[in-house]
Amino acid sequence: LADEKAEALILAALKEADPDLQVIAEEAMAAGQMPEHGPRFALVDPLDGTKEFINKNGEFTVNIALIEHGRPVMGVVYAPALSRLFVAETYNSAWQAEAEPGGSLPEVRTPLSIRKAPEEGLTAVASKSHRTPETDEFLEKFTIAGLKGAGSSLKFCLIAAGEADLYPRMGRTMEWDTAAGQSVVEAAGGRVLTEEGTPLLYGKRERGYDNPDFVVY
């Protein structure tokens, strides 16, 4: 119910802001609505981190991203229970701010920038709800000084904020789960690549908009 109500609000606001923008949204897709789209469209996940939402740990997010020619060029990740807002305005400009639910857009904004890998080792971030043996096997290739668990697309944002260095995702995700977080971390100087070393791209209609395994660093 929370998913559906949030999606209705977001879709109405997007239509008002840009009537011609084609939108692929999680709940509409779940209901069997797969709209045609061109090279420019939006991806919406109204509630990413359902288990976190149900468990009331606050680590769920609202994800909205603008895609152009397969690449996320703008995006917003908002964690309302944590009052943390992450915004990618362009390919190379991102910021975070404290933003209370229902409030106005914050004036105090902190630029986002990845950090240099610490000499003592990397801080990896992994899913709280979807940790796999393949993830642990991948992390064994690196000197890991610390491991943080995080829900939803916050994992991308922790790297963008310089609070972590590496996030491998071995397991199924959908495009609306990752596009906004990818836009934020890439605008902060990070990269999101498949295991083959190619950029994670969007608009993969032929495979139902699911993603291959990927690594954020």
C-alpha cells in the first residue's frame, strides 16, 4: 500500500513537471504496464528496501532517475526516515543534505565526492537483506578493513559520500532499484560496472529491466 500510494504521488508530480516524460515505475510494471519509451525516460522506485521499511530500521529510500541513451544523467535518492537526501544534478555534480519529510528543499548542501582508497584497506558495503556467498567470495579478493550493512540504494550513496569504497552486488536487481543511486555515485566520481567491466546501462526491455551482477567502486 505504501508503494502504491507513493508511486501515485510521484507519477502525478513528474507529469506536472514534464508532461512528455515517459516513466517506468515499479508498481506499474508489477501490474503488467510496460510502456514504450525512447532514449529519454525516467525510472521510479517509490519504496526501495521493503524489508527495511517493514522492519522499521529507516533504511528505505525513494529513487527517481532520468535516463538518456542508456545512462542515468540525473537522480534523487531520499531516505525520509533518516532525513538524508542525495541528488545528482549532472554527470559530475552531486550533493547531499538534511531534509525533513514534507519540508522545503534544503539550502545547506554538502558536495558529494568519493574518497581515495584508505591505505589500511577498503570499507565495503553489502546488502542487509540480500547478502550472497558470491558477494563474500568477491570481497576476498581485496584488503577489507571494514564492512557496513545498509539497505536499499543507500549503499551507492555511502560510497558517493566517502563513507565506503566498494559495493559488489551479486544477485538480481531491477533498473529502478539502481538508476538513481548510480547517478549519484557516478556524479561523485565513482563507477558502476558489470563483472565484464562494462558500464551498467538502462532500458534493457528485452530482459525485463533486470540488471546483471555489478560492482560499485
